[in-house]
Amino acid sequence: MTPEQRYLELLKKALAFTLWPEPPVPIETFDYHRSPIVRRLLSLLSRLLAFRRLHLVKERSYGLEEREEGRIWPMYAQTMVGLKRLDNLQDCVETVLREGVEGDLIETGVWRGGSCIFMRGILAVYGDTTRKVYVADSFEGLPAPDPSKYSADRSDRLHQIKYLAVSQAEVEANFANYGLLDGQVVFLKGWFKDTLPRAEVQKLAVMRLDGDMYESTMDALGNLYPKLSPGGFCIIDDYALAGCRAAVDDFRASEGISEQMQAVDWTGVYWRKG
């Protein structure tokens, strides 16, 4: 294994927080699962404990397979996609670099920025100083569903989860911690329907979509796929989610996309544009 390969392997493990035991989670992290009464009781108990500098937490333990397949919502990791999807992202980026496929790299829906940090790290390893990594996110979580336009999102509750809302400042700090925040990293802040139509992106070699919902996925595909170069890769993170799957299937059908979709793990899929 070359020094470059060792660096990328270590970077993946650090971003996915697989080098350390998973710490306990603050009990209120996933309050959206609980009834209003239980939420209020836990909130009161947490405030009482805070006076004594104590915090109510829940222990968690995960196996290697869960980490590899990204089946957990981690507390300290910069990415939740898992090692298999990071391996796939690495393979796609390395392929376009090796074969000279034109275009930049983008992720839509970045959470704490882990996948984008990894893409910037790959460019650094191979000495690519021309391509940009576009970091597209609202940095406020997911949008509320608009069932009048997108019925597939009618029952979606992801917008209620504060855990999914990570500020741009925090993502920038994560890039900086790895020494990868520079002029090749471009932030696109806002809802995809507002930012992607006017983004300065000209050509793309890799587009990684992690928008969860029908609306977010369709906004990204509609605005970005025409800019994907032949030989470029379209990666879908959330194909296991009904809204995202419906958007991908509808878009591929409407655009006559026949390239075979390949499975990465239980939810990640990708195809290469012909």
C-alpha cells in the first residue's frame, strides 16, 4: 500500500469515527421519536441534571457491519455514510481523475461535510489543483414537505430532526481540522431549488446526492445531471428511502437513462453516464 493509499484509508476511518468507541448520545438527540409528554419529562430532568454538570445520555454499541454499511447516526463522526459508500466515492473520483473525465465534484446534502472532505482529500493526494468540490446544503436541515407539489414527501418528518441541521461554520471547521479548507472548496448555501439553478458549476465529473426526499433529489438531478460529463458518475445515497427512490426512478424514466444502476450497499446506488 502506497503512502497515498494509507492516507486515504486513515482519512476514511477518521471521518467515519471507526478508530474509537462510539460515545453515549445525549438523550434528547432523537426526541422526534418520543411523545410530547415524554419529551417534556426528559427535558425537565436534563435541566435539573445540568445544574450539577451532569447530562442524561444513552449508551450505544455498534458492530463492524453496521459501521461499514452506514446504518447508524453517529455522534462524533463527520459522515454517516459508512465505509462501503466512502470506498465507492473513492473509486468514482479516482476513476475520473485517471481517465481525465472533465468536471468538478459536488455533494448535495452534506451534513457535517465528511464526504466532501474526503473528495477534497482525494484531489489533494493526486495533486489535482484545478477541480473544485461544491458543498451544497441549506445548513439548516431538510425542508418541510410540499405535498401539493410532491406527494411522495407527504409523510416525511426529517425536517423536524435538529440533529440533521449542521451550520456552514461547523462544516468549514471540519474541513479546516483536516487541513482541507481552501479555494477549491465552494459552499452553496440554501435550498437546492434556489441555489442549484444559478450555481456557477459548468461541468461535473462526480455528483453525489444525499437529499433524502423526493423534492431535494429531483431538484439536484434536474439541475445537475445535464452538467455531468460522459463517463462521470451519479451517486445516490438514499435509494432505500421511498421519496428518494421515486425521484430517481421518475427522473431516469423521463430522461430515458438506460445505464445500469449498481448497488453499493443497502441504500447507496450509482451509475456511470454514457
